[in-house]
Amino acid sequence: MKTKKPDPTIKGQRGGNCNRTACQQPGAHWYNPYTYAYYCAPCARELNECWQADNAANTRRGLAPVMTKMCYVPMNGEDLYVDPFC
């Protein structure tokens, strides 16, 4: 049985497939302002946790933060999730 490949034209697009190559699941609604791409909720959560740890380590060393957290971008009139880091 052949596995259906993700459509590369919607990778990282709002509402399309997750920008993470290893994932590419549909439902990418989390925007990363540094990569200008959208991610699915599980990948966004995982990446935010990694960046939060990196930023905390940099702050302890007196360095600038690496990245800000990703923001949820609603579709079709959903309520906007406001993240204080966005």
C-alpha cells in the first residue's frame, strides 16, 4: 500500500501542513515569526519548550534570548489566542 505524501505547496502555510519536515501533519495554526512558517500544535509546543530552555540558559549567561514563542493564529472567526510573548 502506498503512503500518501504531504502536499509540499502547503507546507508551513496557515491551515496547511506543519513546517517541520519530520511531521507535516495538517492543521498548522501556530506561527513562528523567525521562520515565517506555521506549525501544528504538538510541534509548536515542543519547539516552544526547547526555545524557552535555551532562552533561560542564555539569560543566566547574560546573553540575549534566542527566539520568542510561537503564536496561535485562528482561522474562520475563531477567538484569537493572545500569548504574552508574541
